[in-house]
Amino acid sequence: VREARAEALAKTMGLITSGAASLDLAGNSTGFNGVDDVFVAQLVEVLETNSSVVSLHLERNNLGDTSAQALARILKRNGTLKALDLDYNNIGDSGISNIANGLQVNAGLHQLDLIYNRVGHQGAERLADALITNNMLKTLTLHGNPIGDAGAAALAQALPLNRSLQSLSLHAVNLGDEGASRLSWSLHDNRSIKELCLGCNRIMDPGAAQLARMLKDNTVLQELRLENNNIGEVGGLRLAEALENNRS
């Protein structure tokens, strides 16, 4: 097992030392030489001070909080990495708290993908804290994480204080009218969000009405996705009326 892992790591290190800009290790969690906590810890030791890799893909590796804690070290020390993909792993609130700590001092990452992990409202609260001080991140994808209205409310509090985030995906996060309303009010004062995805949630007419009110004033948002919610005729009409007056 050790020899197989050492061989896999050696190949990866060879790519890094050759100056590779993108490192794709997605879907390698099976087998003795798979990407696991031990592999990630060794990878982090090299990437902490690396100046060539700008994109790191670790999706679909069943990585958990231990690996997330290790990866946070890259965010704290490496200013070169621009995109980190951790989609379809097993990272919970504890691991995301470490990632958020790294984001608070990070000076390079533009994109963080966390589709279908186990991030709850506490993890969302920690990410919100990071967004208050982080002025680099442009895309945050939380698609499929059960952050709920409480998590959305925490992110909403941070958005008026953030000037870098341009795309926020909260698709299928168990978001209802309360969360939609909080986000709506925050976007009255936010001047950077251009894309907001709220599809596959529990938003009904009251939440749609608040979003419509925001659209009348917002001049930055270019795309708002609301597919597969529970918005009825009244909410739909409110949104249509808002779009007639929207200037973005």
C-alpha cells in the first residue's frame, strides 16, 4: 500500500515540479493508491509554497474534515492558487470552518466549489465571516448543502460588506421564504453579485415578492435562477413587473 501511494504521489509531484498550472485528481478515491487524508496531507506540504498550480480539482474523492483542515493550510500560505474544487466530498461544518479560516487571510483564490458536501448552517456562518474580510473570492458554490434559512441569513449579513463575490450558488440548500427575504435585503446594498442561483428550494410567493422588490433597485445582478421552487402566479407576476423596471 505504501509503495502504491508513494508511486502515485511521485507522479503527482512530478507534474507539480514540471510547472503544471492545473492539477486534476478528481474521482481517485478508490484503490490503495487513491486520494485520501494521507495523500492530501503530503500534497499540501508541496503546494503550500508552490507558485505554478492555479487550479486544483479534488472532487469525488470522499474527502472529509481532516483533509479540509490540511487544505486550509494552502489557503493560508499560497497566493497562487485561483480555483479549488471540492465538489461531491464529505466535508462538514468542522472542515469548512478550517477552510473559512484560510479564506480570511487568503490573497489569491477566486473560485471555491463545494457542491454536495455536508455543510450546514454553522459552516455557512463561518464562510460568511470569511466573506467579510476576504476581498478576492469571486465564485462560491454551495449547491446541495443543507445550510437552510439560517445559513442563508448568515451569508446575507456578509454580502453588503463584501465587494469581490460575483457568483453565489445556493441551489438545493433547503432555502425558504425567510432565507430568500434575507438575501433580497442584502442585495439592495451589494454591488458585486452578478449571478445568484436559488433553484430547487422552497421559495413561495412571499419570498418571490421580496426578490422582486430587490430587482427593482438592483443594477448589478444579471442572472437570477429560481427554477423548481414553489412560486405561484402572484409571485411570478411580481417578478415580471420587477423585470420591466430592472436596469441590469
